[in-house]
Amino acid sequence: MDKVGRVLIEEEALNKRIKELGMEITRDFQGKKLVMVGILKGAVVFMSDLAKHIKLPLEMDFMAVSSYGASTKSSGVVRILKDLDLEVEDKDVLIVEDIVDTGLTLHYLCDYLLSRKPNSLKVCSCFDKPSRRKIPVTIDYLGFEIPDEFVIGYGLDYDQKYRNLPYVSVLELEKDDK
Ligand code: 5GP
């Protein structure tokens, strides 16, 4: 745990906000054919907590797109590594993302999912770093706005580790790692 820096969002604050998001989504998706599409792997922890607070019948699916490796810089190149298993035509799709940074991933995903002709498409992201945006994107349901820092925990990794932290921390690299 040597790279876990100061805590940005405590576990209690996460739980409280995610419950609120679940209630909002429950209210807004009454009578709709909700399909939650989680973006692997970062959104897994958020999606499973969020889904428990959505009191509606729903389907779950996952997509995987290329993202960061061990580096903390976005490549800007989006590639589908795992496509949807479910048919989403005429359904009400809710993309569940871990964090929106430049917006490139989400922009691509929205375009892609719209081409599958859903009845509606909305976005729910646990975190947002608006100061880093390169392309405008709409986030319909947002957990927390955070400053321009590389964060880990609650699904977010550094070099595939720290996803299991129940809180969000700032990554603390030693001089040799930078
Ligand atoms: P974007 O395409 O918006 O630049 O990047 C989105 C993806 O980059 C996220 O889904 C996430 O995987 C990764 N990412 C962006 N910021 C962070 C961060 O602070 N920490 C971690 N662990 N991943 C991040």
C-alpha cells in the first residue's frame, strides 16, 4: 500500500452519494427497459454498489475498452476489447463509468452505443475531472467532481492494483516511478 496517498473521498461519503444516485435512477427509469452497461474494469465496484440501490427490474452488461496501462497518461486511442453480449435496441441504456477525464472514452462509447439504436442513452459516472476535458460530454448522473489528480481505489487502479480500496486516494509515486 506504499503508493496510497491522502484520502480524497471516504467510504461513508461514497456510500451516501451512491445511494442517492440509485434513488435518482430509480425515479427516472420507472416503466423503462433499463440496461446498465458497465465499463470494465474500473466501473465494477461502483456498478455493483449502485445496482443494489436501484429498485427496478434491470439488465446488466459490460464492455471493455483500451485505457491506461501502467502509465498515468491517456493514450487517447479507444479500442473495443469486449463488446456487449445483450441486444440493446429499443432499450434504455445507462452507461456506468468509473471516471471521466479527457472525455475521449465516453465520447466514443456514446457514439458506438447510439449506433445500436437504444430507446434512450444516459451516462452515470462515479467521478469527473472536468478540468482535463478535451471533448465535451454529458454526464447525466455524477457521483463526485474531483481535482486534476490521479486517483486510486473504489475500482480505480494503478498498474492493476488498489481497485479494492473502499475509499478514493491520491496516487503517491516515488521519484523513481515518475
Ligand atoms: P478519458 O477517456 O476520459 O480520458 O479516460 C477515461 C478512463 O481513464 C477512465 O475510465 C479510467 O479508466 C482512466 N482514468 C482517468 N483518470 C483516472 C484516474 O485518476 N485514476 C485512474 N486509476 N484511472 C483514470
